[in-house]
Amino acid sequence: MNRRIEVEAMSMSSLPDTVPENEAPVPEGPLGWPMILLIIVICLAVVASGWWVAKAVFDEPVPSQDRRGSPSASASPEDPVAFVEQTASRMESADSYAVSFTRRKDGTPVGEGTARYDTAGTPLFEHSFTYIDGTEVYRYDLGDGTPITTAGHGLQIPTEPTDADRYLCSTAFGTAKLHEITGTSPDIEFLGREEVETEEGATAALRYEGTFTATLGDYDVHRRENTLTSEDEAAFTLWVSPEGRPLRLLYVTPEGVEEAYEYEVS
């Protein structure tokens, strides 16, 4: 059985109660990092009973195991799989990135989220998602590979992380959809060059389309755990800069799930 450490955040103010009766409400924002670090050290020390935990948290942060090295060769845009895979690799080797995304179901908004990575940051990686009912979920990676989730019930630090924990609480989340496209799309194709509107204005872009198997991350508020599901034959459109930076991804599944991603890579 997957064991978790849960510490209630008793001092946090709350949004309108959206969880079942007798459960703690969801916080308005992420926990303060001095408090988070203190709770992490205490919780992990209880489980690990060793100074190496505190040392790993404070003295010896290491890059996430999900990060990959820089690409060694330049792929042609006309080779969709190779070029998009190279795009993912370049994003993974960047010093920082930011991803914003929205989700809809049958045209109705479900919520919106952000994911950020910064080699100089604490935490190195943070991922948040706000549901339309106000429920907020925050996920973190301090850099030592420990997945951390908070969703109104204090910190949840699994001693046996699930695939969902690893997917949603690590830097791998930033490029997950790109790898899902290159790994599962049977019909990805390069459609040509065009301009897309970004925060920087009109930007030159390469357009790719096809279908793929999309992995959807979620949070089960009743079971207090991260979850994953797969949606086959999701139709996507992906825009990438000629230099290989991801710009925008739109996709919709046959079941009516729509997601839109905007990327910023340093």
C-alpha cells in the first residue's frame, strides 16, 4: 500500500468549501516556503530517521532525474517526430520554462493551470491547477526527486510515489505532451510555416497536426491522491518556432476533453 505523510496546514485561510463534510478546505494559494521546508524536514526525518534527509533538502539539491541533456544534432522540420523530439530536448535543457494551460470538457471550462521550472528557484519545479469550483492543487519538486502535493490537506509526501505523482510533480510534466505526441502519434505531419500571435506579438511558427494518446493528470479530492488517465485518438495542432521552441499546443479527444497549452522557454 502506498504510504503518505500528511501534515495539516491549520493556519491557512480558505476558499468556499468544495470538499466533502469533515474534510479540510482548500487553500487560496501555495504554502509559504519557510513553513513547507520546515514541515518537509520534520516529516521526512520521521520516516527516514536520518540526517541525510535534511542534507539532501538543504545542502545537496540535485537536478531532477527526469531532465535530459541537450540535443546533439539538428533535426529537419520536415521530419516531424525527430523535430518535435528535439524541441522537447531543448526545452528540458533550458534554464527555465513556463507553461500555462486550460482544460474544457464538452465545451465547458474545467479549470486552468501553470507549470514553472527554474534552475535557480526554490522549488525548482512547481505545478498548480485551479478547478472551476475553486479547488486548488499545488505540486512541487525541490530538486531531489521527491514529489510533493498540497490540496487543502497539508503536505502529501508519498513514500512510494505513483506514476501519477511522478508525472505531475516533476519537470517531466513540462514536456510530457511533446513526448506523448512523438511516442504515440501514427500520423503526425508537418503542414508548413505560418504566424501565430503570442505575448511577443506575431511569431513565425511551424505547424504540425495529427492524433496521439494523451495522458490526463487529475486529483481525486476524496481519495486525496493524484490520478492519471489516457485518451486515445486525440486530435492535435502544435506550433513550434523554426529554432525549435514550443509555442502552442491544442488538442481535443473523442470524449470531449480539450486542452490548450502556451509555452515560454528561456
